[in-house]
Amino acid sequence: MSAAGTIKKPQLAEQGFKYQLIAPSIFVLLLIGIFPLVYLLIVSFQGITMMDNDTSFHGLRNYAALFGDTRLWEALLHTLLFTAIALPLELILGLLMAQLFIDHLPGRQVFVALLVLPVVIAPIVSGATWSLMFDNRFGPINQIIGWLTGEEATLLWTISPDLVYPAILVAEIWQWTPFMFLLLLAALSGVDKSQLEAASIDGAGYWRIFFRIVLPAIWPVMAVAILIRGLDLFRLFDIVWALTRGGPGTMTETISIFTYVKGFQQFETSYTAAVALIIIILLSLVVFLALRRVGLSR
Amino acid sequence: MKRSRRRSLRLGLRYVAAIVLTLMFLFPIYWLFMISFKTADEIFSYPPVWWPESLQFGSYVVLFKDGDAATVGNSLIVAGVSTALAMFLGTICAYSLARFKTGGENLANWIISQRMVPPVAIVFPVFLLYVWFGLVDTYFGLILLYTAFNLPYVIWMMRGYILDIPIALEQAALVDGYSRWQVLWKVVFPMCRAGLFATAIFTFVFAWNDFIFALVLTRTEVTTYTVQVTHYFGGQSNLWAKISAMSVLGTVPIFIVVAFMQKYLVRGISLGAVKG
């Protein structure tokens, strides 16, 4: 937003220099971005598998196979399911937590500093942590449930088909609700207090004030938070890997896990190339358009 | 009088809620850390024990004796070098985007969108290329990928920080006869020192915490700590002590670093959306 950026000073704009500065970065980005993309495209038209190094031209066969692959569509469904449940919950819980801390509360900084710790832990480590927590015998979760219900709990959190989703969601929500909390707390602190007081004096109720004044004020930040978390959830891998490895069977397999298994465990190289290529193209497009909408670059 | 009592009651209730909430969020971390200080009997006692009889460091001794702890060193090398590279390349690129509007908003948006693509889709072709060039399980290969993956973040964040500093100083320096590189080195970098520092920390943490790139691209030589943790997964549960001790070794440095970063945390994780 700084005014400085908009002042036009032709003397600073020296053509050679400006490209000299971006050249190395663009080179590296293309090296890891475009080069592999081209390679993916080539491989995806071939028929390479673990058994067969068939580099002849197969046309769109791999792409056609995509449509009939129920496992892929199920993985997509699981991914969307995780996103559809975790994202709103993280948002609402984060907002509630932010509301709790928005007013004067001595020692707030200490609370906030402690609450954000889950965010900076490696996701694979938090997955490992929760697998220890959820252990049916030596984990504290079943122990606590036992205390609450009065009878011994032996729930198989990472194995039982009814419990794997809740288990993964708990770990996911535990790690990322503080992210929402932190962003929304910052956004709420920026809301004009005098406006709230004026509305309250005018007799507007809590919800009315929230939806008419607070929500529009924090929306820009909220939109970015939703975008970041939504994209993160779409590539969900580590926590699921640590807790269930996509199991039981393929019940919790996400798109990322599916791609990993196909490419690095079953070595269906050409088919995986087609999957990866589609993912990259679709997501780049979605992100690019979403970013323009959200206006993050301004 | 009555009013102030109600207010202090409200504050008290909020305190209780805040404390309960914080304890709930910290409990898993406590549990992870505590297991690393337990004896094997304590880890596998039923019902679970919530605090060890005495602090045992045996799990850590084993990790250091077996050489597993060296994977933290690998993480340090890979994350450190790639951060330095990404910071230098990214910051000069950001300067160009910020001051000369190179590529306009579209280039900036394209760059950051490069970072949002699922890592698994990127690492697959990169792996095939690395096999070809013999870069699998090398420091260079991992550093190159982390540098590339973190570049968008650095460019994006530093662009924001550079836009925040006044342009007049740079113009004055040019008038004084500084070369353009000198302007960058002697005016711009010092002016956005805090931003450079904050961005570097986050870049470092991203590389440090990464799992999937390292999982695919390392074998034995440059295994990072996140991959090492998963080596203890599954099968025999008697490796819990190692899981937790290894995790603690990798997590404590981040906690320490983040403790000094509170001021920059919001801006760093919100991709600059909140100036904080």
C-alpha cells in the first residue's frame, strides 16, 4: 500500500538491470517448474511402468485411464471431504478463539505465543505425535475417554473405518486452528473500535454488528486465510501418512498419497505423470485466478 | 460497584477459558516431549503414565550413538544453504518486481502460485530427472529443490517489505553516484533488514519441516530428521522412544527460533496479507 511504489521515476527504470535481477530466480523457477512439466508431458504419452520401459507413443491412453480410475476419484473425494470438514471448523474455532483474546486480557502475548506452537511443528511430527496420542492402549486419548465414560475404552483410532476420519481431522484441526486464530486475531485488532461502539449505542445487536461491521472488515484477511488453508488441505499428505498411510485399505487416501503410491511404490510412471500434470495445471490455474480475485499482490 | 464485579467475573471466566484452551493445545506437545524422557517400561505401562518418575536421557544417548541424530545436521545443512540461496536470489528479484514493476501483477501472481502446487506433483518429475542426472540422495539435489520451492515465498514476502520502504533514499543514493548494485547492497538491504530476517526464518522453517521432498529424494546419505522420524514407524512399537526423541531434536530449534519471531509471525504465515 505504500505510496512510494507508485511514484514513477523513470531514472530508476533501467531495462537491463531490472531483468538482470529477476533472471536467476526465473531460471531456477523454470528449471524446477517448466522443465519437469515438459518432461511430465512427454512421459505421460508413453507407457512406462515398473515392468516395462516402453517409451513408444501411447497417445492419450494414460489420460483416458484417468477417467475410469475409481481409486483416483475416491482419493479426490477424500481430499475434498477433509477440506470441507476441516476448513470450516478451523475457521470457526479460530474465530471463536480470536474473540476470546480480542479484549484486554493481561498476559495475552504469552497465551498467543504458546497457542501458535502447533503451527510451526513439522506436519509429519504432529502426525507422529497424534499416532502416539491415539494409541489404543498406551495413548492418553482412550484413557481420557475411559475416565469420562467410566468404562475402559479400546478404540482403534488409526485402524477402525469409523474412527480414522475423526482421528485425522482432530490432528489436522489441532495443528491449523491456531493459524486461523492468529490471522483472525490480527484482523480483529484492526477493526475500528469507535464504529463498533457507535453501532452498539444505536442499539444494534451482537450478531448484527458482527455481520454488518466486523465481518466485512476482517474479510480480506479471512479470504487469504481460507485460500492458504484450502490449498494446504488439498495437498494433505504428512498427517495422513503418519496416522494411517491412507488406510484402512484406501479409505483415507488423499490425492497426494494416491500420487505418491502410484509413482513411488507401484512405479506406474507414465500414468502418474499424467496425474501429476493434470494436478499441476489445474491448481496453478485455480491459484492464479484466486489470487487475482483476492488481490493479495496489492 | 456491581458493574465492576461483573466485569471482573467476566475477565476471570475468560482467563479460565484461555488457560484450559492453551493446555488443550499444548498437551500433545507435552506428551511427545515427555515420552522421550520416559523409560521403556513407563512408555508401555497401562494405564498410561502422565509424568515420568525421573527424567531419562537414554533415548537421546541412543540416537547420538547410532548416528541417527546426524540427520538433524543434514536438515540444518540443506535448510540453511537453500535459505541463503533463496534469500539472495529472491530478494534481488523482489526488488525488480517492486521498484520496476517487472512483469506486473501477473508475474507476481504466477510466482506465488508456483508455491501452492502440491509438492507431490512437483517432486515426481524432479525425481525422474534427478535419477537421470544422479542427483538423488545428494545435498545439491535437495538444496536445489528447496531453493526453487522457497523462492516464490521469498520473492513474494520481500516484494511486500521493499514496497514498504521509501524510494527517496534510493534516488538520493543514485544521485550521489552509487551504482545500482551499491544501492541494493548499501541502502535497500539495510532498510529492510527486519523483513529479510523474518523471511529467512520462515524459509528456513519450511525447508526444515518438509517431509515429502526429502522422503522421495533421499536414501541414506542426506536423510533429514523428518524422514528419520518415519523410519521408526510401524511394526514394532518399541521404537516410540526414538520417534519422540528424534521429533524433539527437530522441534526444539524451531520453538526457540519462533520465540524470537513473535512480532513477524502473522505477516510471515499470512503471506504478507496481514502487515502486523
